[in-house]
Amino acid sequence: MFAQPAARASPRITSLISRRAFHATRARFSSPYHYSEGPYSNLPFNTKTRFFAVRYWAYMLTGFFAPFGIAIWQTKKPKA
């Protein structure tokens, strides 16, 4: 007695759920607040420049070796 209405409601619910995603999301193509998306678009620097690798590794090596340089300088400085 209750099996037939439940069987009928099941495909209807799944079709409503699958359709909801498309008509509930508004298009933002003409919006001034929608920025470009994709790889590298969220970075504050340009990765396609000629000297990006040199600047990148200089930044990384400076950050890595700075504590060692500071420790050596603190060890070698004259005692006051």
C-alpha cells in the first residue's frame, strides 16, 4: 500500500536534486566582482617571467640560511 507512492517519489526527488544545481546557480559572467579563475590566477606574482626561477630560489635560500647566518654572527661577535 505504501510502496507504490514511495517508489514514485524517489525518481522525482532525484530529478529535482539534479536539476536544482543548474537553475539555482546564477551566471556571474557579466559581474564586475567575478575575477578570472584557473591555475596561477590566485598568485600575487607572475610565474611566467624570465627570471622567476632565480628570484624564487634566492627568496627560498635567504629564508633557509638566515637563521644559520644569525646564529654564526651571534656566536662570533665579541662579548660586551
